Amino acid sequence: DIQMTQSPSSLSASVGDRVTITCRASQGISNYLAWYQQRPGNVPRVLIYAASTLQSGVPSRFSGSGSGTDFTLTISSFQPEDVATYYCQKYQSAPTFGLGTKVEIK
Amino acid sequence: EVQLVESGGGLVKPGGSLRLSCAASGFSFSSWGMSWVRQAPGKGLEWVASISSSSGSYIYYADSVKGRFTISRDNAKNSLYLQMNSLRAEDTALYYCAKAGGGLPAGYYFDYWGQGTPVAFSS
């Protein structure tokens, strides 16, 4: 089974910071990678799919990159409403989520 | 507006059964694959099962539930179901109904989620 490893597991950021979260697949998954945001007490929402395609309605400060085994989610200018846990998910065969990255405000 | 409303969760004893339902509206239900994803208290997300669009010919399960859970759909009722048998304490979670945003039946990503229905165990 393909495993998804996210790093870091948590981070603190100041408003306006550039935030980067990485996700590594144990085998190549082409671009079958999605990113989700789950705010405290809320339902997950998709931010990015196909590794780099922004879901409709998601602010442009979110971006995704990567292919194969290494992927990145970037928040270009961190905002207070971005406090959340972020998950990557591969969907090349059985969907598998990373363990999550908890992002807090500094 | 897409809406997914789960129901059927509750307290159950180990070895018991529950049937979860998800009522869908706001999109052409039969045209999209659907899935169940769960989240144990304070933990991350775990995919449970997926069913393909239309007749639901393609069905996939996580190894952790294979042989115990059955996913099904009724397009006439715009509804998704999850029959859960032989329940274990480790099945305790909030169960989300999720609409496929794309991908293949063997692997979807999810563009809409319900609010979830909780499954917990009583001793």
C-alpha cells in the first residue's frame, strides 16, 4: 500500500507569512493528489486537486505543486482564517490521507 | 446548492450493526461516485468505501472494513447507504458522506462533504 507522509505535523505562523506543507508518497502517484483544509469543528473542504488545480471558490493565496512522489501546499500570505489542519490525499487507487498538519497562529 | 445530510449514527454495542444513510440534493446524484470517510475523535481522516456512479457497478472498501461494511446507493431516492455489521470499538468515528469530485472509481477525491453522523460504542 502507498503511504502518505506529511510534514511538519504542526507549525505556527504569523499573519502574512508564507507557509509550506509537504506531502510525500511512498510510490509515484503521478498528480493524483488533493489537499484539504479542516477548520476546528468544521467539515473538510478541498483546496487543491490534481496536485495543482485550485478548487473553485478557494482563495488564490493557496497553491499546490509537485508530481510523482513529492508535493507541496503553499499559503502565500497566511491569514487568521487559515488556522486549520491540512490533509493531503492520494487518489491513485485506494484513497489515502496523510496524518495532517496543524497550522496555528503565532 | 449541493447538500449531503447523513443520518443513522448512534450508540451500538460491540458486534452490533448500524445502517447509515446520506440524503443528497442539489446535483445529479446518479452521475457521481460517492464515498464514506470517517474521522475518529481527535484523529485524522480515513476513507471507508466508495461506489461508482450510475448503477454503482464498481465498489471498493478499505481493508479495515472489508467483509463487515456494505456500501450501496438508490438513485431514485438520491440516497447513499452504509450497512455496518460486526462493529468494533475501533469503528468509533464521525462518518462523513462525500461526493466524488473526480478521479476513478478505485480512487476519488471529494469536493462536497456532509456534516457527519457519529458512531460510538456503549459498554
